[in-house]
Amino acid sequence: MRIDVTFIGLGLVILICGMVFGMWMGAKEDFQLADAHAHLNLLGFVLSAVYGLIYRVYPNLARSRLAWPQCIAHFLGVLIFVPGIAISLTMANPLGAIVGGTLVILATLAFGIIFITGDKLS
């Protein structure tokens, strides 16, 4: 599978989840988890779509040995970070948010290395 399709496709799945999450909060009229909802949409969809579009515009970047580990770290980070925010907001335990946020940052740093070095790491 192509990495650009993976980023955009999984990003769209996450967007649907984020929209349903937002509708659920609206129906309950309880917006305590609005920060988790926002991060789900921004990191899960917007940033994923940006990565996917950049990989599509610069297909040589997908040849980097860091490309798929970056993709995996990004989505694992999002999947840990967003529930971590919810847990932090409701139970005052920030560990998940810290771990997930760190993974997302590492994935972003990896993408920066991929972008700067081009396909030299292939």
C-alpha cells in the first residue's frame, strides 16, 4: 500500500470518528472533552492529510526507511494521545497524553528528517 493513501485514508476514518464524537458531545450538551475532540480532528485528520499530500507531491520521500515508522508512530501517537487527553481531563492522569504527545512529536521530527534528506535514507 502507498503511504500517501494510508495517511489520507486513515485520516478520513479518524475524521468520521471525530465528527461522531463531536455530535455525541453536542447531543449530551457536555463539552468537557472538547480538547480531545479538537486534537482528534487536528492531529488525526488535518496533520495526517498534510503528511499524505506531501508524500503524494514528493513520492521519492516514501522511499525513506523512516517513512513507514513515521506513519506508524504518528497514528499510534494519535490513538494514545487523544484518549490520554480525555483521561487527563476527567481523572487528572496525564500519562497517556504525555506518551501519545511524545510519539506524535517524534513522528513529526522523523518527517522533518525525511523531508530534509529526501530519499537519501532509502
